[in-house]
Amino acid sequence: MDRLLAALFSPDFLGQSLRFATPLILAAMGGVVNERSGVLNLGLDGMMLVGAFSGFTVAYFTGSPWMGLLVAILLGILMALFHAFAAVTLVLNQVIVAVALNMFSLGVTSSLFRLLFRDSTAALRSPGFAPIPWPQWLQDIPFIGVILFRHTIYTYIAILTVPFLWWVFFKTTWGLKLRSVGEYPKAAATMGVNVSKVRYLALIWAGAFAGMAGSSLSITNLRTFTDDMTAGRGFIAFATIIFGRFHPIGAALGALFFGMATGLQLRAQAIGLNIPYQLLIMFPYLVTIALLISMGRASVPGGWGTPYFPDEE
């Protein structure tokens, strides 16, 4: 137990936790925007999965991880546009639309992966993003250097997006429009806000970040793709948004907590604690469920998940 406690406060563990949290922070920073606009988006996992597959595939065939990242973002946006058309324009049930997107993503990525790569999947490796080569003196800063200066570009995008979204939400006119559409869409429309446009833009942002989050799984450390690679991380990102009470900083902290739980699971296995490994694998997900249950009834935007008909404007 002493070894586990020592590991929890080590810079290596905290840096590793930040790496594990990066895809979740990216997805959550996308999802928190569309959730605040009033659209219930349970399709983050499907968008992430398509981003993971397209990022790896494009990087593999072009030799450029930047192209993989770009295509992952574009396909995430394309999926978000479909979601917006179905949920906002056609006013279909938002849960059913998300389930359809997730099922489609799972099927199409698995089928295309086998079609493109057939039986050579075990040996596949694509080009990928390496940690940014910061000056050595930054990496050698006691404690902080290991935590902050040994990551890929994805981690820094995730970190910088959190204060940026806080500023957008609470210091800009567009943020006010976004929050008003999520709370009282009819009142916002009365004041001249185009509810459908705001929700479309919010979903496009979410799709771009979900695609980026998915590509961070496949073209950084692993540099490969596997079936259902996201392993429910999109749903975890959605849970961190609720845990963070639809606030970008709260959602990011929730994602970081899950990253720490994942790191703890690996550390516990590495130091040989006498705990069944199946329980350790489940640990991060059990922690997430426990956190959500302990929160009780969270405050949600007033128009969250409620269909809005344009003819009400």
C-alpha cells in the first residue's frame, strides 16, 4: 500500500494520468458546447470511433499524421451535421439519433478496416504524433517538467481549450446566445436568436473535437486501430460533462479524474497488488458510476434534450 501511495504522488503518475485524460478532455470540450445549446448528444462515442479509424487509415496510407488528424476532424463534422439535421431540422428523438450513429460507426469502422487491411492487422503501424520536443531545461524542471512537457500536441490543445471555452461561455455574446438557447430556446428566439443555427454550430464544434479525440487514440502512442477502440470513452466524456455540471472546467476536471483512475489501475497491476486484474480493469468505470450516483440530481440546462420546433420562433 505504501508503494501505491508513493506512486499516486509521483510526477510520472500525474503525467501519465494527463495522457489518459486527453481524449476525454477533447471529447468533453466538444460535447459541453452542444449540451449547453440544449441538444442531448450521446453520439460522441461513435464520432470518436470514426475519428480513430479515419485518423489511423489516412495517416497509414498518406504517411502524414497531420492528414489523419484533418480527415478525422472533417468526418467528425460530417457526422455532427447528420446529427444536427436529424435532431434539429427533422426534430427526431435525440437519443434514437445518437444510438443510430453509434451503431453505424461501430459497424462501418469494423467492416472497412477488414476490407482495407484484411489479415495483416496484427502488424499495422501508422505514422503518428510524437511528444513535442520542448527544450530540455523545461523537461528537467522538478516535478512540473515530467507532468507538463512530455506530451503530444493533443494534450496541449485539450489544456488550452478549457480556458478558451470558459471565456467563450461567460465573456462573449455568442456564449450568451448559446446558453440562452440551451435554457430557454423560445425566449432566445423571441430576442432574435436563430436557435437552429446556434445548435448546428454547437454540434459541428462537438463533432470536430470528437473526431480529434478519436484520432488521439490511434495516431499517438499505439499508432494502430482495433475494433471498438474507444471502449466507451465517448460515454465517459458525456458523463464527465454531467459530473462537471455542464461547465468546461468541471468537465475537464472530471476527465482528469478518470485519467487518474485509469493510471491507478495500471500502477496497481505494475506493483503487484493482490487484487484480481478484472476488478482493476473495471475500476475507472466503477469510479465514474460512483461519482455520478454521488452527485444526485444535477442541474441541467432548461431546454436540454427538448425538441424545439422552428415554427415556434
